[in-house]
Amino acid sequence: MDAHIVESTLKLSLAEQITFPEVVMRLAQSGTERYLVDIPGQRHLAWGTDGSSHVGAYDYDAGDIPLTFDAAAVKSAITDIQHGRIKYLTFMDLIVRAGCCHYWVFISGRQAIYFGRDGSQHIEHFPSAS
């Protein structure tokens, strides 16, 4: 896994310069298998297909995250970003408001899992390529 590509890709995502499908493509090409965004900890962790790992800063200040997790609100935010109605920072604001404290992206498994503080979760499978 190329940690420099992980860092630059996630920074571009936070700057709203690339979309989630572009993030997945770049990370897959760099040898990234999965990554975790720790929202209150403001960090990301990535693991490579070669067994390597990387920890880096995630410059998004969520403020307080509600204890209650609203999976329907998370799903709604996902739908909105998939259809281009919102950008990434608005997406982050919405999922935090819905109680999401971290999320995993499994590149080879083609899914993302969003977690609440109590372990509640929403699993989102990647859309099929068209």
C-alpha cells in the first residue's frame, strides 16, 4: 500500500475535489484493502493488501456526536451524495448529526459500514458498475 496515495486521496476527498468512487479507485490502485475513518478522533487508518498499515490525520471537526444512531438518516445522506445532491462535507455533517462516530470502507468487499456510538450500524453495498 502506498501511504502517500492514501494521504493525498483522503485530503482531496475532504477538499471536495474527488468523489467517493474516485477515492475507492485510487485506494484500490494503491493496494489499499480497507480503511476506517474515526470521526471524533480525527484520524484515518488504512490497511493494505500486503499487510501494511497506515494512520493519518483526518481534518474534520465533528463536534459532539449524538448517542442515538439514525440509520435512515445515514442512508438518506448516502443517497443524496450518490446522486450528486450534496458534497462530501455536507455528507459528513449529516451522518454525524445522525449519530455516526466512525465508518469502515471495505474496498474488496465493496461495502461501507457506518457505526453509532452504541454499535448500531448501517451497511451500504457499493452500487453496481454501470
